[in-house]
Amino acid sequence: MGVSEVAWWLGVLLGAVPLLVLAIWYWNDVRFLASLKLRSACGNNIKQGGGELPPGHMGLPFLGETLTFLWYFKILRRPDDFIEAKKQRYGEGVGMYRTHLFGSPTILTCSPASNKFVLKSAEDFRIHWPVPELVGFSSLVNVEGKQHATLRSFVVKAINQPQALRRIALTVQPRVISALRSWAEKGTINAVLETKKVTFENVCKMFVSMDPSPVTDAMDQCFEGLVKGLRAYPINFPGSASHHALKCRRKLTAVFREELEKRKGRKNEIHENSDLMDGLMQIKDEEGKQLTDDEVVDNIVSLVVGGHQSTALASMWALYHLSKSPEVLHKLREENRMISKEKKGEFITLDDISQMKYTAKVVEETIRLANIAPILFRAANRDVEYGGYRIPKDWQVVVWIRSLHTDPMNFDNPLTFNPDRWNVTSRKLRSACGNNIKQGGGELPPGHMGQPFLEETLRFLWYYKILRRPDDSIHSKRNRYGEGVGVYRSYLFGSPTIITCSPASNKFVLQSAEDFRIVWPAPELVGRDSIINAEGKQHSRLRGFILGAINQPDSLADCQNGAATDGLRASALGGEGRH
């Protein structure tokens, strides 16, 4: 082989390798974008208009960004950095990014507004799990609509029966007290293992009346494997976590089905010693229907997973934070000692718990920092538009909720354990908790609020009165700040102002009567009691009077003559405002 031939092959290699790397790197993006373009060309409708996909990168073929996600989650133990990396690279935008996770093209939502949009749009987004069998096809967390409402009523009734609540209190407290005494004697404990152990024992006793035994030990191992499978790449291949989780799930189903068959011969009634399985087997709805065997077993498994994991993790983090916060621990002890003195050795009741205000704050703060349920899974039922971006039909939607609890925009010193932060309901806190602020909190929209006293009113009147080109006022904002979601801040006619100028933002304001009221810069000019200045019941009452007067036979004859007057009135009024 000559020098020239070697050089030729070397050139091909040096040119081909970068091209091959680029092809692999962008394979998923090209593949799915091309598929969507083809689908759009075939005329599929997109709710509320079309749009581009959110910014992002869809990773490697087949794997997507799952390995990157697991790297942040499992290795670095800093899952929020996965989101921060996207924010730094693509900007915060509307809090939505495209990616490819757990074998599916994915839209990742991670802002209060985008999360709430997905979770409150049940008709557009269905519940979706990467491997539905792991949680149970008929379980409460995997069904929706009527079936979800029916199952939820069964489960709530089974748990909230007075006998069930008394039994829970009697079952949980002795084991917890015994565990605390045991831990005190040991001095140093492995909090993860100890809290999981006592929690699992309580859950087994409450749900299926099982005491610690080799059977419950085997069940504990199966639940451990099941939970690992929920967090793993969904590939059913021998040796994979998902494959092992499916085997664990089937073993648990067999155990609970055997227990269910044993109970079928019992008297069909709920008594003081009934557990959750008894309740699910015996509770009837308004039509006298009962749950099927599959529904009972699926819901027992999913409730044990949820009750075991969430309670154990919360308890472990409570121990950790209390051990690091002696002042908080002191306050907590004092409150509980006061209750204990009144009880004289008896167990606490629900009435006692309602009086433990500081304990409730410790629980709230623990749950906030523990981030027990970091993500939720949904899938789009149809093409949906949000914030100018497209969420394609059948794509997986991962609702990232954990970062909201540690965002400085929502909580001051968010990584500090401070139960006293729950003393006041600040604007930040209401925003983070979703109270009274529709679609969460956030920064003010882009814009400029003008000069002192004059604000932007002169600029507005310049475009409106002098240039006679009022739309240019909006175009100048779009050119300067970008189109965004069609919302800008300003200061007009003596008041701080939010301007909405897109179909979506306009519709949002006009259809949210409970959040926005009618306002005029000078209400007296249109009449404080006029129909265009009233709302709610008063508006409906006035509208009824006016329509009744207009719709009289004599009035209808004069309608054509009044058309010009209506036009002049509309021109004079120009438009109303909202607060």
C-alpha cells in the first residue's frame, strides 16, 4: 500500500468519524423531528395551534438521555443539576424541554406554570408509566376518569372508616415507640435501614395483618426489587433491573392473591380488627358493586409501595434534620411532652394531632426537603400547544416537581431546614404551594415601566394619537423582548400594568373571571353601576334587564336604526381593562 493510498484512507477516516459521531449524537432529534414534520404534512390537528418543539437534546439512539439522567440521579446524587444543566444551556423559557428518557421521546416540564398546566389538563394528558405492570394495571395510580374516581372512593372509604382509623393508631404507635427506645439504646443507627424496617412492619400489619416472619422478609426483598425497577430503564431482558422487578411484582401478586383467597370464606363484614385488604374486599359503592380480585391485589401492592417508601424516606429525613437542628428538636419535644402529660400514658388520637401545630410544621418542612415524589409521568392524548411550543401526541411527559421545593424563587434559603418558615403565608410561599396564584409563581414578564410619574403613558399615546399606529407599540416590545408568551409589564394611566397580546394570554385572562376583575382608569366615566363595569351576579342581573328591554317586540323593530349608535359607542369606549 503506497503513501498516497494510506493518505487517502486516513483522510476518509478523519472525515467519516466526525460525521458518524454527529449522526449518532443527533440521530434521535432528526428521527423524531422528521416524523413530526411528516405527520403535520398529513394534516393532523394540533390543539390551540402548532408550534416548534421545546429546546433540548434527545440524546443517543435507543438510550436517549437516560444514562445522563441516571448519572445525575444515581451517581452524583444531585438530580436537580440535570434540570439546571438544561436551564443554563437553553434558558429558562417556559420551563419545558425535549429529551428522550426511559425508551420514549419526552417533554420535560419543570416550572410551576408548566407543571400545573399538564396536571390540570386531564383531557389532554393521561397517566403513563414506563412499565405499567409494575404498579398494577388496575391500581389507583394507573387508572383515570370514572375508574379512578370509583377506585379512589373504595380506597378512601376503606381507610377512613372509624374502625380503620382507630386500628391504624393502635397499630402504628406501639411499634414506633418500641423502635425509638431500641434506637436510643443503640446510640448510633443506620437510619435508612431502621426506618424502612419499622415502616414495613407497620404497613404489613395495617394492610394485610401480617406480623414479621420469613414471608414478610421475602416480601420486603421483592418490594425493594420492584421499586428499583420503577427507576430503571424499561428493558425486559434477563439481568436487567426492569426484568427483576417484573419477577418481584408477580411474586407479590401471588402472595397477596393467596391471602385474598384465604379471606373469602370469612363473614362479609368490616369489624374492629379488619385491615385494608378486608376493607377493599368488602366495601361497596352506591350501586352495590365491589372491587374485583385483580383490583384488590393491584391496589394492595401499589399502596404498600407508596406507603412503605414514602413514609420510610420521610421518617429517615426527619431523623437526619432533627439530629442536625437541636433548637427544632427542643421545640418538638416540648410540644409532644405537653400532649403526653395530658394523655397519662395513653396513645395520641386524631384530636391530639390537630393541636400539635409545631409538629405539623416539622412534617411540612421534612416533606418539602425530602422530595419524596420527585417526578410524575404523563402522556399526551393529542398534540397540545403550550407557551408557543408543541407537545406531540403520545409523547411521554415527565413532570419534574422536586426542584420547585428547593428553588430560591419559592423559598428563602431553600436548603435550610426551618419549620418556622411555615409560620407566615408569604407571596413566595403561596406561590410555591399553589395557593391563590393560578399556574404558580414566577418572575414578572419582560418589559419596561417607564419614567417616574409619566410611566409609559406618553409613549402609548404617541403611538395611538400621533402616529395613529397603535399596534407598533406592541411590535416594539416584541422586537425588544421577544414574543415569549405574549405578556409584558408596563405602567399605564397611573397603574402598574401587565399587557397581554397573544391569543393564548388574552383567552387566559378573559376566561379567568375568578382571577381578574373589570377595571377602568376612570370608572365614573362609564358609570359605576353600568353593565360594562359590573360583574358576577350584578352583571348577570343587569344583563337580564337590558336583554329583556331590547328583546321586546317594539324594541326589535328599532334595532336596525340603532346599529350605528352601537358602533359609535364601541369606538368611544375603545376597550376595558382587567385587574
